[in-house]
Amino acid sequence: MSLDPEDWSAFRRTAHSMLDAAIDHVAYVRQDPLWREPEKFSDRDVDIPLRPTEFDAVCRQFRKHILPFGSGNIHPGFMGWVQGAGTPYGIIAELLAAAMNLNCGGRNHIGIRLEEELVSWMQSLFGFPESSRGLFLSGASQANFVALLCARTRAMGLESRVRGTTGLGRKLTAYASREVHGCVSRAMEMAGLGSENLRFIGVDECYSINLRELGDSIEKDRANGDIPFLLIGSAGTVNTGAIDDLDALANIAAKEKLWFHVDGALGAFCVASSMLKPKFNGIHRADSLAFDFHKWAHVPYDAGFLLTRDRLSQDTTFGSELAYLSRNHRGLAAGDWWPTDSGPDLSRGFRALKTWFTLKTLGIEAIGQSIEKNCQSAQRLARLIDECPDLERLAPVTLNIFCFRFRSAESDHINRRLVEALHVEGKFAPSSTMIDGVFAIRAAILNHRTIDDDIDRFVRSVLDHGRRICGTAS
Ligand SMILES: *Cc1c(COP(=O)(O)O)cnc(C)c1O
């Protein structure tokens, strides 16, 4: 029994109206609340649907009960965490990708070709050699994990895939600043190397890795008989947007014979701006670079990416010969490169399409300019906050992230409530973090829809809520 609609023209009418709903959702996003509490689905809707529902009715349910209750990140007032805002071009790309429904694990079709095209664009953007390898993954967490596995294979040889590393009697140790993203610890755990073997190195006043402490730590581990294998630089930390000295880290990695990985999830795309690019000097020297198209390049979720300098490193880490995946010389089962040989996934969606649509339509320069604008907004926010006696800056602004707090007694408690109140109000959504043991309101300005007026109104809103919560409203 075919599952296609019986009446294609009725389907087409409803489908067109849903396309309009999708476009309206983005075009008029500023008029909607950033966030509202999602309703509980009624009991009837929770039951698994054994019988069909009219497509029209399903669409109506979607518009009423699902569409308005998103996570806010397309809204110009969203400054929480580090999340991309998407673009309308992404809507169309996702629609078309679903129509093609490619499985991009391998075989001989345009999905693989387009992914290769994206790899070559990224080689040129980041100054990687043509011989390097690239691959879409769900996000930078996965990309960092895959890079770590490649580094392990290089350090311990192909054999480590079969025998593991537990019988070694020596520990593989990795190095990163204490500001490194939590997914790196988790990657050590998932790889079976143990998060206690990730050395957290202290930072300087800009929250970048302290190079002297790094050298000392490597030396100490070697003296202990451990095997230092991986150095991770942050190109934009999640707490404050700090950038490690990537060129200096590349030198240290070369001298110590470590795999040099850069986590560029947040910041790597800044190289699209000629103004910001110098801050990332040395990024092209990495053995591997993880980044996200779904953050500052605004490709719809999800679209992470990994570049590795040595084309074979991913293939020796993941490649296998399975009879049911054997290759032919011609036809659909041909093809030089099957992404499943370079990463953990077999079935993979067509992430290259939405990325191709977005980058091609906008151009890298426009993306760079929108990133610059976000960084200027963070500077504006910093100025406004410095001018206001009720507010206090908590960390320097390197890129687009600004950490501050409302001054008060019981500051941590008050500021936590302040962030909650802002979220519930649904106009602005900063997130929070701890800076040197202090609760901080964290504004990560990443949204290409955020304008100066949003920044100004955000500060007023923070003041209003802060004063009200402290009971000092005049
Ligand atoms: C977001 C982020 C990650 C994790 O990336 P995902 O795409 O969410 O998996 C890692 N590192 C940094 C610096 C990030 O900002």
C-alpha cells in the first residue's frame, strides 16, 4: 500500500498554505513573544495514532499547538547560549532536502558531490590544504569527539581500534584550557580515555590558555610516563568568547608532537570577516578543526563540521570493509568517497544542501558582516553597562559574548531570578554562567536580526527587572 496522498491537489493546497505559515513565522518573528510555556498535549494527542488523521487537521494542530512554542532562537531578543537564528533560505533547503530524501552515508549521487564541494569551500575559507578531509556531523560536540578519535589512532596506531587502549598501562593525556567546552571532557569519556586525563590548563586575564602552564603540564606528564597526544585550542570559548593563541599552540603541538585540534564551534566562522580574521591567526595550522554551520553561519539545525588536515586520519579511524557496503566501479554503488568511512554514521541526512543554499545565497562576506555587527552590538552592550552604576561587567569582551550582573546583595540569587523573569516575560533571553565563581548574566549576541535598539531595550529591561526584584523600584 502506498503511503502517498490519494488526492495530490488537495495535498498541494494544504502544503502551499503551510509554506506560507513557515515564511510568516520567520518574517513576523519580531511581533511574536520570544518564548511561551508549551502547552501539554491533551491526552488524546499523546496516544500513539493507530488510525490516520486528515493531513489538513494535522497541519492545523501543528499551527496551533507546536509552531508558537519554539525555543526562541530565531527571535532578535534571543541572546542565550550560543545558537544560530536560521534564515528563510534554510526553510526552502530543508523542504527540498526532504523531497530528495538522500541518504548521504555513501554511494554515487549528488549528495556526496555537494558535500565534497562544501569541503573544498571550507578548505579555502580556513586555509586548509586540498588534500584535507571534511565531513558533516550533527554538531561540534560530535566533531570534537571524532577529532579526538583520529588523534588517538595517530598516537596509538591502527591497532588501537582493535585492542583498545586500556591494556597499555600508560595514559593518553590531552590538554585544553579550563574554559574549554564541556563536550571535550565528554569526548574523553566516550572514547574510553577518561575525563581525568584531560588536563585543564589555567587562563590569562583574557581567559585564553596560559602557555607556560601548558608547557609545564606536558612536561610533568611525560616525566610520569604518560603519553601526551592531543592539544585543543579554543577559537571562541563558550563562557566569554575568548580565543586561545592558536599560532603559539600550533608551535607547541609541533614541538611536542601532539595532534593540534581547534574547537571553532562558536568562533571559527569569524574568519569570514577580514576585521576579525587576524584574531584567529594559526587556525590553518590545526590538524583538525571542528565548527558549526548552525551557529554563526545560520544554517538550520543541525550542521556541524570537521576538517582534518591528513585525509587518511579519518579513514584509518573509521574505514571498514563490509560485504553489504561493497563498492562497484560504475553506477549507484560506485564513488571514491563514502562519508561512512570517515565518521561514525552510516545513514546521514543531506546537511550539505541547506549549507550550500545558505552560503551560496548570502555569500561569505555578508555572513562576515553580520558577525561583525554582532560583535559591535556586544561592545555597545558593554558600554551601556559600564555607564550604569547598577550593573557590573564580569569579563572582557573578545567577540560577541558579554557577561555582567546586576549589583546587589545576594547577587547570585537576584541575578538568577532576573534571568528567569526575563525568560518568562518573553522579550529577551540571555543565559547565565559562572565567571570566577560568580553567577553571571551572559548575553551571546549571535542573531543577525538583533539591532542596536534591541540592545538598548535589553539593558532597560534588565534594570527594570533587577530593581523590581530587589524591591528598589522607584
Ligand atoms: C556550541 C559549542 C560546542 C558544542 O557544539 P554543538 O554543535 O552544540 O554540539 C562546542 N564548543 C563550543 C565552543 C561551542 O560553542
